[in-house]
Amino acid sequence: MTPGPAPRDLAIVGAGPAGMAAAVEADALGLSVVLIDEQPTPGGQVFRAVEAGAGDPAGDPAGDSAGDPALAGEDRDSGARLVAGLRAAIGASARLDYRPRTALWHLDADAGLLSTVTDGAAGEVAARRVLLATGAQERPVPIPGWTLPGVLTAGAAQILLKTAGAVPEGAAAIAGQGPLCWLLAVQLLRAGAGPLTLLETSSGGALPRALRAGGLWSGRAALRKGVSLMREARARGLRVVPGVRGLRAGGDSRLRRVAWEGGTLECGTLLLHEGVIPSTHVTRALGLAHEWDAGQFCWRPRLDAWGATSHPAIAVAGDGGGIGGWEAAVAAGRLAALDAAYRLGRLDAAARDARAAPPRAALRRALALRPFLDRLYAPSPAVLAPPDDATVVCRCEEVTAGQVRAAARLGATGPNQVKAFLRAGMGPCQGRLCGTTVAALVAGARGIPVPAAGVLRPRAPYRPVTVGALAGPLPEADDPIG
Amino acid sequence: MVEVLVGDRPVLVPAGASAAAAVLLSDLPAIRTTPVSGAPRLPYCMMGVCFDCLAEIDGVPNRQACMVTVAPGMRIAPQRGVRAA
């Protein structure tokens, strides 16, 4: 056997705010870095296609719409600056290897070996340390009819607007809660969408509870931004229905109407959003220690103040370690890079701690409003565990809430047992969209707290990879053949 | 703009958009039917999480259409029910 290429100091998975910031910081500290990302361009979900709109205030002559003024805003400019910073570092440093369109399908944590697939071709890269910056996913919103064509997530609608300039045709509804609902409403209305209704599911009394949680003074800038968004949305004709309960989507082969307790709306598009949860697919597959976040109703990997996990070579930064938003992710990415340099012997503890002061302060600022938002937008019990037994919870295998409850009564103690009983979580998405719901349903049926039901343990491959790709040669640019 | 084929229909989509965006712009009623009940599906999450946009792209089945960037002449075909062995 010939020895493989020398391992990189640091492999970063995900080129969103956390991954980009970590890559730039680690490169500046002299570390060799490989940055892999599933998207064709850096930015993550929050700054998707942000480069296409940067520096192009007059719009885009090619007819592409990422330069759409509907998306303009101070956050987009910040995102464009982050991406430009990464591009500059890539251009200036031979140590920084950026690999777009590259998905991680297996990680051997002990050997530091990442198995990837790029454009259908398998690859491998070795690294002394790994930083997972895989971000967030939208919380599943299992309502009756949510599998109908025409029902999408609010995030999906935002991606369609950012990358294809597309808005829903005809009447549309956004249902759920959280800042993204208002931001999306404004963006769709600015871009010329048809009649738009926001069905708000926030519970009564949420605002007083949230105000008691504090954090308002230091987070007032973000709050002011939110209030001005709400004002603009209403001025642009958004219809708002507060206190929506019992939401369901209706239609035969596609969405025709949305109904709730006391109301109904004919529409062809329904956009669901009940906040975001950490994307823990890889950290769970690795068997890292996780903890239940009671404020955000989700699991997250157990991390120290530098993002280090329970595995000595693996760290996590950004929303994948707990929802904090893009500014917190940037700070966490920098801290993780500093700690990587320390653990690799490139920086002593005193230098690391001194350099960590600015990102630590930024992290505190970014998280100041979080307790307020968590309480204001806590998901209702019906979102976590749909009460109607006929509701599909596993979209892939079409398993209903009633089937999961029945399995729990027969003795299934958590999502891993339900998977064996019913195939829930065994389909192509590997439980990304049903794992949390199944756990909550089992907990409800067994009368135990949700975290006591445990988490689904996914297996590699994390992403689909063909046998052909596995059988082909392993392309590694710096690996001479023979 | 880029022209792709969704089913047998040519569709113009902005460069940089995904195959799943092309599907939604095409008015196709479903990109796949489910293996269990044959229910119609269209893309749902657009960010690689739900796998409801699985399609046959340039002859390769079960690809996540939301993770594939459109290219001129790309053929995006629906998948029906249980895939052939």
C-alpha cells in the first residue's frame, strides 16, 4: 500500500457563516484547511447565492434574480462581505482548499478520514481535526395534508426566491411563527407575489412570558429590525390571522385549501415554518454526546466553550451546535478555529485566549435576544406531536402518528425501536424529517419526558452515494497515481 | 437563463438554480409518486433534508433535485412508485 496524502490540519464541513469564518481564521493562523460544502457557492442557507446579487444594484442583465432588490438588506451585505473574505483567503493561500458541490457521506472520527462525493465521484480526505459546521434545518411541521404538492417550507420559498427569482402563483399562505415568517412575507410581497396570508400559530400570552425572560436591552437592535419588518409587511397588504390552531392542508392530488379552527382559505401554496433546529445528522451518526435543549425543544451536541465535542478530534460550530443565528455562528467558527490551532500546537493557551476575546464578545451580543425569541416562538405541543392519528409523520415511508403511538403502546421505547417496528426513519431522508416527531409521540404515549425517548441513530452513508462512485477511482488532486 | 427538459417539457430557469426549482417552475403535477401509496410529491424543503424531490436526472435515478444545479439540456424525469430493481 502506498501512503495517502499528508492529512490537513483541519477539515471543515459546511461553508455557511460558521464554516467560512473558521476557514478564514484557521488559514490566518497557518493551518492547512480543506473546506467542503454541498452547495455550488459559499454562504450556507442564510446567504445562499449572495455573491450573485453583490455589487449589482441595478439588477442582473442575465435575467437571474439573485440581485433582486426584494432581498436587499443589511444582512445580505454582511453575508456578501463574509463570502468575499473567504474568496480572498482562497485566492491568497495555497493552504486553503475549498471544495464546493461536495457532500460528506462518511466520517471515521478516530482515523480522521472524510469520505466525500463530488458530482457523482467519490473522494477521501484526511485531517487531524474536523469541524462540523452543518447548520440548521427547519423544524418538521407535521399537519394533516403536509405531503401534498403545493405545501413547502418557508425556507424552501426563500431559496426559490434567492436562486430562481420565483414567487408563488396566485394566493398563498405562510403558516407558523418566528421572524422568518415576517421576513419571507416582506420578501415575497416586494418581489410581486399574489395575495398573501400569514396564519400565526404563536400561543396567547407568549409575549409577556418572553418579556420576563429578559435579554431585551442588549438585543434591542435586532428587535427594532423585527418591528419594522412587521410594519412593512402589513403596509404591503399582508393579511394576518393570529392564534391559528388545528391547521390542515386540503386537496386531492395537490393543495387546494388551508383550514384551521374557525377559518378556511383557498390557496395553491402553503409555506410552513415553526423555527429551525440544529442539523445533528452527522453528530448523532458519530455517536457524540448530545443534550436536550429545553428552551428550543431540540437535541444538540454537548459542546464546551470552544465548540469541542465528546470526541477529542471533532468540534461543532454554528447552528448545528444550537440555534443562535448567523452572527453567533461566525463568532463560534472563529473560536473553534482558535481552539484547533491550540490543540495542534500552533498557538499557546494564552495567545488563544487573548485572540478569543472579540469573538466571545460578539457571541454574547448575538445571543442576547435568544432567550426572548425562544420563549416567544416556542412550538406548540401539537407541532411537536400531532394529535390527529391519521397525520403522516414519516413522509418517506408514510407512517402515521397513530401507527407510532400504537407501536409505543406495544413496547417501542424510542425512535430506534419505532424504526424497526414501522420503517419510520428508514426511508431516503433517514429520519431527518420524522425523528424528532416520532420521539415526541413515543414520549406522549408512554408518559415520559420527550428527551427520555432518546434520539434516532442514523448510519452512513449520510448522503446517497452510488456503487459506481464507490467502485471508481478516488480522485485526490495531490495523490500521484502509482 | 438555462433551458432544461422537465419530463418532456422544455423549461427556462435562471442559471444557478436547482433542478428542483426547474420542476416547480414547470407546472409538472408531481416529480415522483411514493413507493408505499403512490401519492404524488413535489419538492418540499429545497435544502437537501426531505428527499421528496428525488428524480431521474440525466439518466441517474434517485438524485436529490434540490442539490443539483441546472445545466443546459439537463433532462429531469419523474420517478414512479417503487423503483425497478
